[in-house]
Amino acid sequence: MLKFVSILLFFGAGIYALYEQSKPEPNKFIMIGAMAIFMIGLFRIMKKIPNKNEEDNE
């Protein structure tokens, strides 16, 4: 359940950041926060994907 909520949070932050970016004067703090949430989400996804080189070494 926590994974589902976190996925919704990441997508919601991304959509809100796109909406905020389309304004004439976007709020910089919202843009920085959305970017941070996006980067944390990418980091979590990349931790779960196995590295190609691990298979070659074994």
C-alpha cells in the first residue's frame, strides 16, 4: 500500500510541476521540491533494477 501511495505522490508531483511550469511566473520553491521528489523516485527505481555487469562477472 505504501508503494502505491508513493507512486501516486511521484506522479502527482510531476504533473503539478508541469502545470506550475506553464505559468508566466512559476514558484521556484515548488519547482525545486518537485525536482527533488522526482530524483528520489528515480533513485528508488534504479536501486531495484539489476546491473548488466553483475551477470557478466558471475
